[in-house]
Amino acid sequence: MTFADATAVTENGDHYLSEIHDGWDVAGNANGGYLMALGARAMSSAAGRDHPVALNAHFLAPGRTGPVTVHPRVVREGGRFTTVSASLRAGDRHLVELRGRFVSLERVAGPVRAAATPPELPPPEDCLQMTPERGSPSLMGKVDLRLHPEDAGFARGEPTGRPLFRGWLRFHGEEVDAFGLILAADVFPPTVFNANLPIAWAPTLEMTAHVRGQPEPGWLRCRFSTRFITGGLMEEDGEIWDASGRLVAQSRQLALVPRPRT
Amino acid sequence: MTFADATAVTENGDHYLSEIHDGWDVAGNANGGYLMALGARAMSSAAGRDHPVALNAHFLAPGRTGPVTVHPRVVREGGRFTTVSASLRAGDRHLVELRGRFVSLERVAGPVRAAATPPELPPPEDCLQMTPERGSPSLMGKVDLRLHPEDAGFARGEPTGRPLFRGWLRFHGEEVDAFGLILAADVFPPTVFNANLPIAWAPTLEMTAHVRGQPEPGWLRCRFSTRFITGGLMEEDGEIWDASGRLVAQSRQLALVPRPRT
């Protein structure tokens, strides 16, 4: 099942019907970016605009495989953007609260000024492919994710000590579009896995994705890093570059850092 | 009038009454961080929790001096956090749509791991104080903002070419609290003023502030930068450090880059 099919929504009066499909999870909990993308499809439809440009999510409860509904509400329709709020629910369980601005995105064109370059990566075949067969979550069967070998030590129980992951990403059998970028922004292992801290889990409170343009077909280059673990919280910042070398998305999530057991 | 007074709210049934006070504006439009802080006070009251920890804003229309109302809706009350949505309105004009998580924040304590240090700044008295008397917006009469001399050339019509501002910030006559950090995250000149681009205005679509802890009393050190101007959009990332050298807030806003006239 493609990502497009796995995030499809059907209009049903004032809300949309959809389903959390099997396999887009880590240990039974649906990936946050997957839930955001699914919700964004309903919001985009309600807005009558093709793409999310800025999407915020507050995660309230874990999503499990099964039917869900999306309840969008158009907040304001402007000349170029439409702002939409939405709730994603499983029955009466409130899973995610979303808000975003929607637009018809062009491929990234016109002047570009960037003070950062895409991460340098060895060719995909020289990177570590994350697969369920090698012990990665089932989600890794849905995407083709290749980690930079320098960041892959955590998979052998040897975290690098730097909360950083770099790598290639594409989907199996389809190109990544603006909605796919939202999944891409949440599909790498949590940076904290490389942090040499006694933390195996850092639940996300809030995530914001900015889609800066539609990606060209091909591999995406991705970089996720954490600079501050402080006050019981950590951020994870993501950058996604397309095959033409242009930045197509940025993301930031704020996660709780559980207090280590003493 | 202190910041606390200028963002005070009064409960009135299912909503809150407040006022956009004179002087918290740039060219007649109320500062976005000021509007967010004002909204957050009503949301915090509705949540029964002291502080915002993650606050998203979508800016829909400019705010002018005069009465406003805040309409909060508690989305979910958890054991530690309460999630609240809110609309900020002037009559029937919808100014800002907000969503945030509220908590009782401690001063930043416990383990801290940071891969970045506060910006190095000359002493405040050797920095450029932005004041209305010297041509800065009236907002600069409300805060004490001292720009790093290396970033201050734009004020003489000599942008540095780097979309970066560093400097000190404090309020006149009161310490900056968690709400003040939200204003602080939006009170420096737009980074694009130093970018050597024919752009004098970049309206913010969306802004997210993460409050990582309550600041210690004293000067804040601030850093705002833009790395990507692409696809007709730019981000502006902020970091705010307290007098003890701890990161207390991060912010990111997404702004439209108007197409230069040709």
C-alpha cells in the first residue's frame, strides 16, 4: 500500500473518514508525521487548496490501527492562503489537534538564498538501510531510509554521542509530494537515540512542519539534530532537501525528556 | 505601562476582554509576539496552568490599538499539560488563531545538554540601543534592546549582508517572565533587514515559540537568524538565553518574501 493510499480521506458531510493503516507505526503507535499527513489531506480538501505550507500538530493520544475521522474547520480564506484547524479522532478519542495554512505550491523556483548546504552523504548503497528484517520498526518497511554510516552506530548499541541523524529517504513505488514531506520530517530515528543518555523514549508534544516547495523526483537528503536538552524538554530540528539540492521542508518538534530513573 | 499591564486580560463569561495598547506596534500594526503573549494570558487562565510551553500562532489580520477579545477553548486537560486553542478578535475581525500547551514551568533545572552557546556580545553599554528617538519603531520605547554593533549597520543604511541579529534585551521596570519571552522572540528587527535584498517587509504567516524555562532576572541574550530564503518564503529562528547562560526559549517564524519589484 502506497503512502497516498495509506493517508487517503473520504468526505462525509462535515468531516472526513479515514483509517490508520497497519505498519505505519512504531511499537503499535502510529507515526506522528503519518497522522499529520493524513489530517492535512482532509484539511487541504476542506480548504480547496492543494498543499500545506505550515502545519502545527499537538499530540494528545497515541493512534492505533483502525478507523479515524478528521474534523476540519476553515478559519479564514484569504486571497492566497486558507487557514484550517482540524481534530483527528478515533471514535471519541482525541488523537491530534492540527492547524495549518494551505496554498497551491510551486516547485521551488525563483531566487534562493541559503546559508546552509544539504548534508554530505555517501551514496545510498553505502549507507545503512533501516528495515524491519534487521530489527527496525515496521514503519521502516514503508519507506526506504538509508542512514549515514557515521550516525548508524546506535543500531549496534554504540550511540555516537551526537544527537544527529543524516540520511537518504524515498518512498517505495511513488515520489514524495508535499504531504509525504510531512511524514519524512518524522520518520528518522529520534535524535536522542544517539545522545548517550539513558532515554529510549521522548514523546512529542508539538511538531511544526514548513513545506517550502514541492520536491523534484528522486532521493531526499535529510538532516535531524537536537541542540538543546534542557528543562525536561528537547527540540528536534529537521531539514529536507530534494534531488536538485534545494531545501523543501523544515521541521521542529518539542519532546518531553523523561527523567532518567535513579 | 508595563508589559504585564499591557497584556492583562479580564474574564467575561466564555471569553476574555483585553486591549491592544498604544506603542506596542510597528507602523501602526501591533507586534505579533505582543498579540501572542496577550492571547496566551487568556489561554493560561482558561487552562488553569501558569505558563505556555509551546505556542503556535497563525496571523490573519493586523492588530490595531483598541479593545480585543480572546476566545479560548480547552482541547484537552492532561495530568501535566493542558492544550488550549484560542481566537484573538477585534470585534468580528479575526486577528490571530492560537494554540498552545500550558504547564507550570520551573526555572530551568536538572541536567542540561547544549550543543550551542549564547551569543558573545559586547557589554550592553557598547551596543546600539534601539530607541524611537533615533528612528526605531515605537515598540522600541517599550523594551530595552541593545544590538550587537556588528549587526547594527542596517540602521545606517549599511546592511551586513548576513540575515542575523544578536543583542541584549530586558524590559523597563519589570523582569521578563514566560509570557515576556514570547514578546522577546518577536521584538528584534526582521533579519531580512540585514540581507541586502530589496525587501523591507516580510509578513509572518506562522510563528511557534517554545518556552524552555523561566528566565533568571537580568539581561537576556538573543540571537535571530535566517538560513533559507527560498520558494517565496523565509524562516526566522530565535534563541533566547537568560542571565545564567541557559537557553530559555526558541522560536521559529515563517514569513512571506514579497517578490521584488522589477
